[in-house]
Amino acid sequence: MKKNNVLKITSIFSIAIFVISFSMVDQLSRVFAHSFNSDDSSYFLGLDKRTKIELELAEKNYPLNITLSMDHSDNAARLVYDIYYADDDIVEDSDFIKRYNKEVSSSNSTTYALVVADLLDEVLRGYADALAIDTDLTNMSNLVLIDELKNLAKQSNSTNISSNSSDDNEGTRSEQSKLVSTNNSIFNYADYETAKALLVEIKDIFENHLKSASDNATNSQSVNAISKLEKDLEKLSNLINNNGSPAEVMELVHLQIHPSLQAGFGLQTKMNMDGQMNMDGQMNMD
């Protein structure tokens, strides 16, 4: 009896530590979060890709699933607004067409690599929303929680916790379980459709704009990075299409795909504080 009580106390203490750690990392995420330096061209093209995807999904679901069609239509309308007003110089349709033709015809592999990086963030957000996960999968700082989450998941599976646990603890256990579990329930199917469609678009961009860059690469590191990128994008697609664990998806994007984009196309990262973080999550202060 005493041993069971000790196990319960130990498990509850572990969850309390997780709640504190999660809160601290959530605060730190605003400091240590990184992203690639983007430009107006990649932002514009990224919005263009996302708009077309939502329009296609709206049409695909009509008239068989009106609810999904409306969800995608709403997303498309918002994105059309965003892309139209992305440039202050656009005041009428002819201005937009000129800007559109310019970006489509003049963008290079580096620009499209930035587009892929932007779309990957949207995949992570969409997948999290589809599974009703609160953790920001786009934030590299949250990777420090993954090992702890896995350990806590093992403890929760082997230890019975009192049914009188608080709702907050229940919510914490539910969140950690979803992060490390496969075959989570899909709560928001429109977001899931969008995430999968974005992955198809990303692979299309790779085939048409990035893959050929390896032929002109000046060093073996770039060639190897582009080759690895192709394989990891396929792995990411398989993970999300087969409802893989968000933790594994997050690790693949941040620790494998992002470094390949950086090495293959010379992308630079930025931070929200004075300092630099490399793709392994290590920080070098100026």
C-alpha cells in the first residue's frame, strides 16, 4: 500500500515538474525561437501557393462536403486579402498581375527554398490544429521538452494516478500524450487536408525549382544536403499522411529538413534577441 502511494506521489510530482518546465519553455520560446530570414518575394509566393491550395480544396469538397468547402473558402478569402495587400504599391488588379508575373518569372532557387521553409511552418501549424494540440510545433525551443514528454508518457503508462487529479493535470497528460502518440484523433479535418496538400506542393516545388540546384552546386555539402532534403520531405509526407506523432514530425522538420535547406541553399536564420542559434539549437552570443 505504501509503495503504491509513493508511486502516485512520484508520478504527480513528475507531472508538476512538467507543468513548470512547459511554462518556462513557453516563455523562453519567445526569446529563442528562430526562423529563416525571408524576403518580399518568398512571402508573396508563399501566400500565392497557400491561396491556390485552399481554393482547390474548396472546389474538391464541393458539393459533397459543404462544411469543409466553406472552411477552405474562408481560408482562401483571407489569403486573397493578405496577398492583395502584401504590397503597398498594389492599388488595382493590373498592379497585382504585374507583381505576380514578376515574382513567378524572376525567383531563383534560394527564393523557393524560403517558400518551402514558410510552407513547412504552415504544415506544422495545420497538423497541430488538426490534432487540437496547443504546443507550437514551429518553435524549435520546444524540442527540449520532447525527451521529457517521452519519459513522462512511459511513467503515465506504468503508474496509476489517483482519479482525484486536477483538471489541469488531466489536460497536461492529454497534451503530452498526443505529442508523442501516433494515430491521434483528427479534430479539424480541414486543417489536416491543408497540411497534406501543402506537403504535395512542397514536393512539387522541390522537383521543379530546387532539385536541379544540386547540378550547379559548388561543393559536396550542398549536393548531399539537397539529396537528403528530398528523402526527408518524403518521410515527412509519410508521417503526416499516416498520422505520425507530432514530436517525430517536429524533430524531423527542425533537426533534419531545416539544416538541409540551410546547407543546400545558404539560408540565414534570425533570432528575436542579440545572439545566434545554429540548427542544432546551440546558442552563440555576440
